[in-house]
Amino acid sequence: MKSLDDLKGWLIDLDGTLMVGDVLLPGASKFVQSLRENKYNFRFVSGTTKLSRRSIAERLRSLGIETDAEEIFTAASAAAELLKTFEGIKCNFVVAPELLEEFKEIESSGRNPDYVIIGDIGSQMDYEMLNKAFKLVMGGTELIALRKNRYYRNSEGLQIDAGAFVAALEYSSGKQAKIIGKPSRQFYNLAVHDIRTEANQRWLSGEFAMVGDDIEADIKGAMDAGLVGILVKTGRFNDSYGEHFGIVPDFTFDSIVELAEALSRK
């Protein structure tokens, strides 16, 4: 049985775990405070592909959680780090305008790009955008999806997510997208590497935990990458969904409040 005492690093989901919309969930501040008091290395992990790390950090500060962009890890920042390892590549970006600041070191081009990068742009997505991306993929451009979630929850309830658009491109082109964001193993490996590099430590994946409300994207994805999976029953939590897929978290808490209390007893 794994113990919270053995953990060296934490990945913490935001929407549905620490907050819903622009409202912090009870216990969120206490949990973050416990991490800092125990001198844990951690990253706030966001599944959004609409906001930059800078905006996410500003949002957290406005809610009373002090942080900066370096403590945020997103699919866009992961993709940017990965793409920077290839020289001379060009990308066509189907992402929210703000997200382009994460890719400022990558050349943007609509003519013969190496990759189409697709994220969630919500109601801005239309047929012309999808069709342009489809033509590029059919012409040999590889498709990278920042996320492939089916839906998400905000203050207005459940909303269709970017996975629907990714699936449309895959179905039309007959080609599979490379998923960089949750629940891909690569996303969690890159997040762990980010912490290890900063701490200059060679911690194993099993010494890191992922805390989230999405049993498929957060918990299964992290556990597949060798991390400890900690489920909180808030946000997108659906008990029957986990049972259907046979996913059993390492730890389950009713809320972040209970997890904060368990951590404070350490």
C-alpha cells in the first residue's frame, strides 16, 4: 500500500478539483498551504487549452492562491517544450489566440507545416477551420491534439470539449492524432520531468501523485504513467464511470478538504 508520506512531488488538477469556474472549492487554499509548509515540489496541472499559464496564474492569485507561471503545467506548455527539441519545424495552430504566447518560439505557418496543433477554441471553431486542418492532414501534416476530452464542467454545467473536433479530424482523414495533454503518458512524464529538473533530483514516477476529479484523464492517465492516483469526488467525478472502466485509484477522498486534513497529519 502506497503512503502519502512517501511522496516527493505532486501534480494538482485545477478545474473540478481546486475550483469550479471562478470559485475555489472548500479546502483548496488549505491544501496548497499544506504542500508549501511540507516543502513539497508541485505543479498546478490544467487541462485547459484556452488559457496561457500567465492567465491561469493570474486567475489563481485573484482567488487568493499565490503562484506564478512556472508552477503551472499545461498541455500547451508541454507541447511547446517538446516541439522546441526539433529544429526548423513549422506548425499550423488551431488554438485560442492567447495560447499562441506559449508557442512563441515555434514558427507558425499555414503552408506545408510539419504539424497541425489543435486545442479547444469553443464556439470559435467552425467548418472552415476544421476543413483547413483536414486538408493539411490529408496532405501529410501530422496532427497533434492538446487534449481529447469528451466534455468539461464550468459554472454553466457540462460543455462539449475539444475531443469532438479531434475525433472529427481523425474520422475524416483516417489518421490518428498524437495526444500531448491528459490523459497521455507523455504529458505526465513531461510534468514529472519538469519538477525533477527544477529540484535536480532523480525521483521515480512512483514518488509523484496526481490529484484530480476526472477518473479517466487524471487518475487513469497518471497511473498508466506510474504515478500515484488520488481521486477527489468533486467536479467531474462520476462513480459509475470509474466502475465501468475498471479504474481503481490508489487513494479516494470525498473532497480536497479530506486530502488536506490527511496531509496536515503527516
